[in-house]
Amino acid sequence: MKKIIIIGAGIAGLSTGCYGQMNGYATRIFELHDKPGGLCTSWKRKGYTFDGCIEWTIGSKTGSDVNRIFAELGAAQGRRFIHHEVCHRIEGSNGRTLSVYTNIDQLERHMKELSPADSAAIGELCNVGRRLTPFVDLVDPSGLFEQIKMTFGMLPFIGILLKYGKIPAEAFAARFSDPFLRRALTAFADVNGGTGIPVAGLMYAPAAMHIRNGGYPLGGSLEFAQAIERRYLDLGGEMHYRSRVEKILVEADPAGRGDRAVGVRLADGSEHRADVVISAADGHATIFDMLEGRYVSGKIRGYYEKLPTFASWIQVSLGVARDLSKEAPRVSFWLDLPVKIAGQKIDRIDFRHFCMDPAMAPPGKSAVVVTFDSDHAYWKTLSQDPERYEAEKKKIAAIVIGALECRLPGISGQIEAVDVSTPMTVERYTGNWQGSQEGWRITTDTIMLMGIGMEKTLPGLTNFYMAGQWVEPGGGVSAAALSARRVIRMLCKKDRKDFCSTLPSAKNITQI
Ligand SMILES: Cc1cc2nc3c(=O)[nH]c(=O)nc-3n(C[C@H](O)[C@H](O)[C@H](O)COP(=O)(O)OP(=O)(O)OC[C@H]3O[C@@H](n4cnc5c(N)ncnc54)[C@H](O)[C@@H]3O)c2cc1C
């Protein structure tokens, strides 16, 4: 039986382990943290659960292709996904509000009521969402026929990308004559992908939600990851926590094709051998540290030198003795007076609550999170001085609570738990490059890469693959899972065997 070592127990690493086991490989996962999930995580404080990840995921619709993948991974069965009616409420300072209905037809009617003069632009925007719906499910074709079918089926998608992948959302927003809609759409783009996201990227989430295939998984992100971990262990996989990989061991390939990966060396100095190594850890660390930059083409180096990544972020999590279930799951509002947070001027607060999920807070209370993109370098410098670092976190929590008071009067007296994470927290727990939250950002320059994909092997190195968000532009939990399936399929092909996948037995399913 061929042995595989997998680096990282995020969604990609866990899924790689599951598909490896299903296909007759003996897999071991080495993970630096003491729990699974990587970025897909949540944590408990004083009876509250603070979630750091999934707001929505493709694959929430029973019977969809990605849902079938989640089912193979043991994450879909027994789990309810919540499909909101309104996913985001954007409140203008003049009392005007954009409710982002997940039904695109309803959203279109609502936006046209807000600004009849912008009907043409609103119709065009909503049409992009509707036209994207057939392409929400990221399929993994199983054979040549399926591959050809998918390639032809994707042609209209390429058409949408060629037009709306080239128009930045901000530029599209500028077409609106109504200043509030202009501002609201820019805020929506900022929250859903950041600067430079093209219209086609922006309307991807609404498209998924419109067909009820972009829901929130009850139980939260860590529970979602733990379900895949349970599946992996049931399949006979071996898990090693607190096991940081420092080097990927390589030897000259006897077939004379450069080098081959033969195992890993951990931080404790121990060496572990395998026939194949798959890194589902941070891409930059894998290529430039674990492999010392020895197997890089100009193209791959170019990715890491030039492509934009999702920023890192500060997350202020609050346990609040107050029921916020009547609020939209995400609310954005502008401050009359901007505040300064980690050196940046902030004039808008975006808060989320998780009242739809009873696992997150005691009855009648709410877990609330407020996030801001933040500069990794700022925090790196600050973390050299632990006292100043801690003081800054406290200051930020106080500013955020003060800002929330404008929208939720009385909240400062209802806070029962406070937790602040920074880019350094992300880096410490996941090893992600500059604390990035989702790998490669989708912009007008990179959106085509999302369709074409990135290489999962490195030049000059055999028996080595990469899976996860650093080889799937745009990132996300569904992309991470799909990436794992693709890598094991590549391996099966190389080993001249048919790829297979199985479903877990009913007795191994936990009801959420
Ligand atoms: C705030 C936030 C919100 C998000 N919202 C959504 C959302 O709504 N929907 C969605 O689909 N996605 C969302 N994402 C993105 C999603 O979480 C990620 O794209 C996905 O989880 C990445 O999975 P991964 O396995 O590729 O990488 P990671 O989660 O980064 O996993 C890599 C793993 O490798 C481990 N590792 C790293 N280096 C080493 C080493 N040297 N040795 C051993 N182990 C190592 C890490 O500890 C980690 O466990 C969000 C992410 C964040 C942070």
C-alpha cells in the first residue's frame, strides 16, 4: 500500500486524507495546531462560541455536486444549512437601507424601488447573478466524456467572465445615479472580496444563495471541520497534532527526472518517510521554506511576487447578553465620526451575529463578531512588544464597543465576553502567509485563473502535490475540499487506477 504524508489538517488536508484513504492509500496528516480546521475554525469563551470563518458555503443544497462531496467527507449528512432571506443589511446614515435579499428577483425589485432611475444598471447587475447560477457548483469531472461535457458547458461561463470579469465592482457602482446605492454597493463589494473584485466575482455569492446553494452550516466552522476529521479517522487515517513540518525531504529521482519527495522533517527533528507528500499547508511556506525555493518556475514565483492575496484581519468577538435574532445576520453602518483602528481610518462597521445557530450562544444571548482588514506588517512590529500588543487589542475592543453603541444603544453594559484576534493570531495558528484569510484574491486580473486553475505540482519534483486555497484562487471551504479530490484523482491516474469515492455509513453520522 502506497504511503502518503499530508501537511496540514485544514479542510484541504482533511479532505485529501479522506479521499486518499478511500482510494487505498495509507495516509498520515501532520498538523501544527492541536485541532483540525485551519482557517475554518471557531473558539469558545465564557459560554459563547466565536466563529472565524464560514458565513456561507457552496454545497448547502442537497443533491448539488458540492453537497455530494461534503457528503462523501461526512460533513453534509445530519447537518442543517441555514438559507437566509436577507443575508446583509446596509444602512445609510440618512435612514435609507439596502436589504440584500438572497432571492435575486426580490433584490432587483427592492433596489429598483430604492432608485427607479437606476433600473437599467440594477437589472444588468442582477442578470449577472442569475446567469451565474448554473456555474455555482464546482464540478470534478470523472472521465474524458464528463470532462468534455464540462468544458463545453463552461463556455457561457467564460463569456460572463470575459465581460463582467473585467469590470471592477466599484466602477460598476459608479454608474448608479443614487449616491446611497453607489455607496452601498461599494460596501457590499468591500465585504465580499475587497478592492478590485469584478462584478462576476461579486455576484457569485448572490448566485449561490439565490439557488439555495450558499448556506450557513449549523454548528459553525470548527464543527464542520471536526465532522471531516471524524470521517478521516473512521476511514483509518492517522492524525498527528502539534507536529509542525519544517522540511520536505527530497532525494534524486532514480528515473533521472529531477528530485522526488520522500518524506518530511518535523520541528522536533524527527523524520517520517512516505511514497508521496501532499502539502495542504500555506503555499508560500511550502515552496520557499519547506522546499527552500528549489522547485519554482518563473510563473509560480510570479504568483507569489505579483498576485494580490486576501488581506489579514482583526476580529473583535463579543458575547452579548441581548437577543439580536431580529437583526440581519450581517449589518453594515457608517459612523458619524470615523475611528482609527490599527493605524487605519475606519468609517464603517460591519457586524455579524449567529443567533440562527443555537450552538453559538446561550438562549436569549448573541455571539457578535466585527472584523476589519488589517496590515500584517503593523502587527508584526507591534508583536515584538507584548505589552503594547495587548494594550492595542484592548483599545480596539473598546473602540468597537463604543462604535456599536451608536447602532445598538446599551450594548456596552451587556458585554459578557470579549476576544480580539489579529493577523499574528492567524499566522500563529495556521501558518498562513502574512495571516491571509483566503489565499489569492479575485480581481479583474486574476479571475480567469479561477476558471483555469493553478498547478498542483512543482517543476523538477516528483511524488509531490499541493492542495488547498493556495492552488485554488478565490479559496473557500468548498474549493479546498474539491482541490483535495482533484489531487487524489491525479494520483490515482498516475498509479493507473480508477478514482473512487464512498459515503459514510449512517451509524457514523452526527446529527447537528
Ligand atoms: C474570516 C474568514 C472568513 C471566511 N469565510 C468563508 C466563507 O464564508 N465561506 C468559505 O467557503 N470560506 C470562507 N473562508 C475561507 C476558508 O476558510 C479557507 O479558504 C479554507 O478553509 C482554506 O482551507 P485550506 O485547508 O486550504 O487552508 P488552511 O485552513 O490554511 O489549512 C492549512 C493547515 O495547514 C496547517 N499548517 C500550516 N503550516 C504547517 C506546517 N509547517 N506543518 C504542519 N501543519 C501546517 C495549518 O495549521 C492549517 O491547519 C473564510 C476565511 C476566513 C479567515
